[in-house]
Amino acid sequence: MKLPQYLLTLLLMLNVTAQAQEITKLNLPVPSTVSKEMQPLIAAEPFSYWNSHPKTPEQWKSWVNELAQFELQILPGIQQKFAVTIEQSQLANVNVFTITPKEIAPNNQERLLLHFHGGGYVLNPGKAGLSEAVMMAGYGQIKVISVDYRMPPDFPYPAAIDDAIAVYQELIKTHPTQKLGVFGTSTGGGMSLILALRASAEGLPLPAAIAAGTPWTDLTKTGDSYFTHEGIDNVLVSYDGWLGDAAQLYANGHDLTDPYLSPVYGNVKHFPPTLLITATRDLFLSNTIRMHWTLKQAEIPTDLIVFEGLSHAQYLMSLEAPENQQYFKELSQFFDKYLEY
Amino acid sequence: MKLPQYLLTLLLMLNVTAQAQEITKLNLPVPSTVSKEMQPLIAAEPFSYWNSHPKTPEQWKSWVNELAQFELQILPGIQQKFAVTIEQSQLANVNVFTITPKEIAPNNQERLLLHFHGGGYVLNPGKAGLSEAVMMAGYGQIKVISVDYRMPPDFPYPAAIDDAIAVYQELIKTHPTQKLGVFGTSTGGGMSLILALRASAEGLPLPAAIAAGTPWTDLTKTGDSYFTHEGIDNVLVSYDGWLGDAAQLYANGHDLTDPYLSPVYGNVKHFPPTLLITATRDLFLSNTIRMHWTLKQAEIPTDLIVFEGLSHAQYLMSLEAPENQQYFKELSQFFDKYLEY
């Protein structure tokens, strides 16, 4: 018997390797305004690993591996639900996974989505980064290529975004950008935005649309919700846990306000239509809405959606919840509107 | 010498008639990501009157009058800045104010905006409710009619919304709805939405567009940000101050989940395009984004904007701040897009 995803997530939250927690738990009621399926995740204690602080490269790798096991455990259930195939290959010498749904929707026959996984530039290597891409391919009935970009400690900045742009350049040799969308959550959302900044700066054609779920747009601890939502968000909990460490590890001495690290500071004037999604408890609420303002001020068509009651990226964490389905419905409608077919 | 609006607001915050405060002040830094002009308002202690609990009709009237004096004190400065005229008259036996800018923009010659002021259905009688309408007329170069609807304790529900619909019915006898927009903040945003619900139910043509700033869409303490943002928002601070009392006083025994009290529960299927605006510290963040979902699920064109770092309706509280100007720019662009001319 397969356990539902939310139960597995709860098990992870209760992980016995949990670090001491320094954030006082707030006595917040579970909102009645979210789905029953989401309520246990919102009621849960903060993710046990939020305050991990690996020091050495070996500690980072061991920690990343521990969390990857969890993701690898839930992937088969998700893949089975959507009956997608996953093929591994290389594009421009970068490891990628092509996810193909059993049936591709008529309008999506020639469309393609490029995906970047989340995880603070450190988590979710290999197949551990595929759950969002699989859900998108399944819900959206569209082919998705997910990039298994290189990560620190072995490969700090700019390896990840170099891999992203290399795959993009290779793809657009054969695939018209008018039929190509880019998406991802958290770091994957940030990378989707940075890809467009780099493509723009390098004179490449831009993708037809970008969907960034709760994107990491400012790697410094800047933006109001890093402070107001500390301890309210039970997924990330605080910048001062593993997250801030990951920013430093990835940046490897580079200025964190460089737009290729923090795209909220970038020049977005050539951007395609961009969808941004966050939630009321999200530590990245400000990361998301500040990017929305950056795009609005450049007069880029941009839509903002805020989920009720959820913490960071929690819409991905229960396959059983309507919020999960809603997220992918929003992305599907958005890409359907802006991608040629 | 006239004091700038934000200084007057700060003086109000330090009001010596302040009630005892039961909410622990959170130690939140002032965000660097808001304008310098807004920072003093964000840094300020919670509004002194948030925890007022008038009991008798006389106490309510005295409290309302005290706060109205503040609004009346700042109105001349705002009126002077925008060089608008304010005329008082009656429409359908309801007191209204017509605000006319010195110059009406070419596209706005035949357009009209209908405004409802905020204040929890109890505050801002008469000219005390005009600051937002004056700013809109001035920034937008458009004629605005603001409704001085009746309020409790003398006139509880449905007096306010009866007045709103009576004025609307009278107006649309001579003014085409295609050239008519409706807007307001907080209770005024809620009333703008309820007006559309009532117009729809009564078979009247709907206005061409609605802009609701941080609308009070749920008069019960339902919605996550009533809890997560308690004490983070320094304007409303908590539902359990005067706000919840005002809900009871206004509803006067009616079910608070009636859509004409809490429009988030309404049937919005005939709604025109609707703009919703909130902010990251707003106690009404959930009120706003839940309404956004209600509209999205009915497939109504709707835009959501979230201000960084602001508390409830704080965009109205500093005429000197770019956020103030930005709010009215957003409304102007929105109405310009959807109103015929």
C-alpha cells in the first residue's frame, strides 16, 4: 500500500534527525479556509530540517542525500498517478529528464516546457528534483524537460545558471521559443527568471512565457516577509536556517545582489508574460510580490496569485489537495494563453 | 504651516486617549524595501485606538467624532494639493459629495467613478470620508461621487448598502454603466463588491469595473491573515479590537456570512473586471486574496496587486509616499482600460 504524499511529508516533518529549533512556535489556528487535505500540513510542526547547518562539503552532501531519499520515495507514486514516462539524457552536456505524459493535449503537441527544480541551489539532485515537472506534465498534458543542473558544494555559482542557459540555447536550435515556456518553484522560479535575464543580455530570443512559483528573487535577507513571516511559514521557517547558508554556499563569494543571483534587481524590460504565485504564510511573499512590482514597473504583462494559508511551496506537498491541482491548472491556463501551438 | 500627512498620522498614533494594548509588539525591523516616506508609518506603534471598545450609542458617536476630527484636519491639505472642488448634494435622498478636478483628462470627460469610504461601517461620516475620493479625482483627473452612506449606531445594516444601491440606481438613469467605475478601500472596497452583488441580484446593469482596496470581504473572523497578521499590521492590529465590535454593531443580529455583509461568499458570476489590492502586512491579506479566488473561480477578469511592507490601507496614509501615488496610478490605468469613454 502506498502512503499518500501528505503523510510522507508529515513523516519527514517528524524526522528524528531534527535539529534543535530556536524559533518559538506560534500558536496559530489551522485555517478553515484551506482544503481539508492541506490542513494537516499547515497544522504540522516546522519542517524538522529547517535549522540544519551543514559545515563541510561532506556534511552538505550527506544532508542533501538524506532529503533526496524522501523525494525519491514519493516520486514513483506521483509518476504512477499521472502515467508519465521519464527519460534521462544529455543536452549540451547537461543532465536532463524528459517527462512525457501518456496523452499530450491537442494544443500542446508542439509545445514544450522547460523546468528547473527548487531546493535552494543545493537540494534535489537527479530524479529527486522531478516531482513538480511530473505533476505539470500530467496535469497539463504537455511535454516537460527538467534540468538536473550542477550544484554546490562541488559546483557553485554560476554552474547552475550556466547549465540552464546551455540547455536553453541547445533547445531553441530546434524548438521555436514561441512554443516554449519556462517554469519552476522557489529556486526553480528564481532560475526561470534569471534564465530570461541572461537570455536577454546575451541577445537570445526569450521564451514565450514564464511561470515562477514563490521564486527566490533576493538571496540577501531583504524583503519584509523574511522578518514578518519568520516562524509563520512552517516549511522554510527562517532565512537563518539552512537557507541563508545555501545562499552563501552557492554564491561562493559573489555579490548576492547580482541579478543573476537575485533577479529582483534585474533589468526585465524584454521579459515575456510572467505568472507569479505565492501564499499568505510564505516566507517568500515579499520575494514574489517585489518581483511582481519589478515587472509591473517595466510594463511587462504579469499575473499574481496568492494561495490562502499555505507556507512556502506547500502547494506541491499534497497531491491529494485541491490547491495542488489548482496550481497546475493556473500554470496550464497561463501557458495555454501565451504559447503558440 | 501645514504638517505633512504622515506626521499628522503619527500624531494620531500617539493619541493620548489610547486604550491599553493587549497585543505584544513584535520586534520587526522597518523594511528597506518600502519608500523612505512610508518607513516612519511602518515603524510606528500600533494605532492608539485599535483596541477601543465603545459600548453605548453615545460612546460610539463620541469615538467616531474624535477620529473624524483628525480626518477633517487633513482634508483641506489634500484638497489644496489637487485643486479639486467638493460639492455636497442629495441623490435619491442620500448625502453625496461630488469631487471635480480642475482639469478632467480628455478620456475621462464622460466617465464617472462612484466611491465608498472605509471605516468599518462606523467611521468617517460626512467629509471625514473623502480623502481617498479626493486623491483619486486629483491623481486620475476624473470626476468622483463619494457616498456619505448612513451608519450605526443609528442606522445599522442594511442602511449603508441600501444607500449605496439607491445612489447607484439614480446615477445610472442618466449615466451609462459602461462609463462608470466603482471603488473604495477597506469597508469601501467591501461595499463596492456588495453593490455589484446587489445590482446583479436585482437585475440592474453592473458598473464597467470595480477596484477594491484591501476589501472587508469577511466580517467573521475567518481567513488566515486575521490570525497570522495579528500584531504585524499596525493599523487594524487585530479583529478583536474595535473592528469585530463594529461588525456586530453594523450587522445588528444579521448573519455575518450573508454575502451582503461578507461578499466573499457571494455569487459573482456577473461581475465586471475587478482589481484587488492588498499588502504584505495587511490584516486583510486573506480577505483580499480569498475574494480574488472567488472571482477567479467564476472566471471573472481580476488583477491582484500586493504592496510590500504596508499594513491595512496604509497606502492612503502618506500623501508624500510613492506608494500612495502608485495606488492611484494602478486604479487610473485599470479604469482607463475597462471604462468606455
